[in-house]
Amino acid sequence: MEYPVPISVVMATYNTPTPFLKTAVESVLNQTFTAFEFIIVDDASTNESVDYLKGLTDERVRIVRNSSNLGITKSLNIGLREARGKYIARMDADDISLPQRFEKQYLFMEANPDAIICGSEIVDFCDESEIVPILDAGKSRALKGKISKVKKIKAKAIKTLMEDYRIRMLFIYPRPFHPTIFINHEKLDKHNLRYDEELYYAQDYGLYADACRFGLIYELKEVLVCKRYGPSQISSKNRDAQSSFDKATQKKLLLNLLGEVTQEELDFHYSLSYSERTLSFKVIAWLNRLVNANKKRRVYDQIRFRKYAFRVMLKCNRRLSRAIRRRLFGRKR
């Protein structure tokens, strides 16, 4: 499939404070890799950011304005439909991409055609003065010219890691951080992957759950995005709502493993994943049920799944004996 540009940058914004939006936009326009289109989906904003977006003159920028407020998930899907790039880079409207972000992720994806998504590390900040040293270091590295060839990670090692990734996803949000991701557009279209519009929040969790079936998901061990953190951010304002959408993805994965799951079981599984720290008969029984279900359905590698279930128990009780482990899960076969 042919794509007219190497990268499409997709950003959704709704009433983002103009200074934050301006900093985010400039961090994209000042990338060392310049061959991209920048799709900004304005979700019917009503503040002064509308005037700022109208004043952008860079020919790489395309503004798509929703006639009504649709929410971030639908807005992101609009951006994906508009994208014409070989790769799609996600960008949040109040974050900062370091100057070499696109260059490094582009070269990595080119060197690893088995990848469907590549993310990076992030650093949180509340005030831009906190990240001046990081930004200065990024600019300094950018002045040295293009980076050398990115080495391809051995596929065998990644295959093992991806199985662990799929198992871990059943219990917790697996990363990479959403604002850092770089997506293989061809794989996205080939498998008809989009954000689940039922997920108003935590839409990245749902995307990863689908995407990991069709390619490898990498995370570069380098900070390429500075993520603004404060009371105005979605993850800060809507933690309770976000947890309900995390559960929606967990439910889909549990249904694939168990066939059916009650709301009580889903709530317990979520608490076990994120907050439960006491080993009980209920914990043991639930993990044992998951392991036995996987033994029948073979959704995950059984040995690795059994090991992960045991690690979950260890988090609840570090003194769990080897005898109990053998009694619960038997010997390796």
C-alpha cells in the first residue's frame, strides 16, 4: 500500500488552554524529522484555542473541526480516518514531544517491520521549567545530526515477551504510554483496528488488546515525550470513570478465557489486579479457575500463564510456600 507521507500526527483537542496547546503544537512542528502531516481534530472547542488553531499557517497542519462535541475517542478515530501517512504518531494537546521523537520512532519502525506499535518512556511535569534540562538535552542531541541505524531486537526474544505482555494485559494496563505511540498504518487498516468508541476513557488499553494479535508492541527505553500532569488532565479528573473503562477491556479478555463472567467477578478481578494485597481462599480459587480455564482453551501459553498467576499470589503473600504452589498448579508438563 502506498502512502503519500511518511508520518501522520494525530492530535485531538477540546478547550485545551492555549499556552499548553501552543507548546504541544510547536514541539511537533520543530521535530528534526520534518516529512509529516499534522492532523488536529478540534472537538468543537469554545475557548480561545479556536483562534489559535485558525492562525496556524504551517502547510503541514490540517485542522478538522467537529460540528459538535464527540469526545476524544471518536475524535481520534476521525483523525485516523484522515491520516495518509505510513505511520501514525499520537500526540496529546498538552504534552511535549522531544525534537528527535519522530525521527527515532520512524527509524525504529522501519528497522522492525514486525512492529504494529512503538511507544517510549515519558517524564511527567506540571510546569515547563521543570523539564528545561530535558528539552535542552534533546535540542543538543538534535544538533548532532541524524541518529545511526536502530538495531532490530531478536524476534525470538520479543515473541516470548509478547506472550507475557498478552498475559499481563489480562490483569493490568500494559503500556506503552498512549501519547507516545507510533502505529503501523498498513497493519491498522489491514485488520480494521480502530479505537473502541464505547470506551470514552482508557481507549488505548482496548486498542492494545486488539493490536497485539497482529504485530509486536515495543517500547523504546528512552524519554521521547514529556507528559503534562495536573488536576486538569483526564487521568486526574476522571479516575473512577477511567477504571470502569479499564474493566470493560478486562471483561472482554476474561470472556475470551472463561466464556462468561459476572459483574461481581469482574470487580474482584479488577481489585486483585490493582489493589488486593491479602492472600485469601477467594484469591486462590479465582486464580485457579483462570489457570484451569486456560488449560482447556489454550488462550495463553499454559506454563507462562501459570507462572504469572503464581506471581500475582506472591504479591498477596510473599511467604507462599512451594508446597502450596504444587498443590494449586501441579508440576510443569
